[in-house]
Amino acid sequence: DMLWGVFRRGFGTSKMIRFNAFVEAANTAIPIEAREGSMLAESLRKANIPLSFECGFNCECGTCAIQFKNPDTYDVVFQEQPPKAEERSVLGPTSNTFRLSCQIFFFKQKTAYEIII
């Protein structure tokens, strides 16, 4: 079962980011809102996305890992928010296009993002 989401930056002066998480197995879209500067993992948890977040957003367990569907999008996020040593240690050497959602924060984006969970 793959879960993927599309992040889209809202228009206007609002500092809210809105995106849908789509659960393929259930054929259901889950609307998610997050304030700029907030943690992706917190928004996913509030929306009841099926991740366990076992370490409580402390970058220790890897249970909040997500994959960017498009490698170019991963590159943009990587450049803006490079992974710290702790995250690289948790994800290991096969981390291309994977990130921990507890280490990604919402900031103004110019493109739509797709993630696989």
C-alpha cells in the first residue's frame, strides 16, 4: 500500500500550506494543512497518516520516513534543507530520495511536491 501526497503552496497572503495525501489502497484523499515553518511529521500525524513516529520526532527511529516521488523535488528540498548527520545515520546509505518527515519543515515552495509513504 503506497500513500502519496501532493503539497501545494496556497495563494494570497496566507501562511498556510495545503496538500492532499492520497491513500491508493483506500482510494481516499486526505486534506492536510500546515503553517509555514511547521514540521511535516506533525502535519502527517495530525491528519492520522499511518506512520508510527515512535521516537517522538527526535530523529532516532526512522518510522516517519517518506520518499519523494520525483528525484528533482528531492534535490530542491535537499538543497534548501540538507539532512543532518543524525538523519543520514538513521536512513543509511540508501537514502536517495528518502527523508525523515521529522526533519523537513514547510517553507514557501514554488512547485508541487509528491511523497510516497
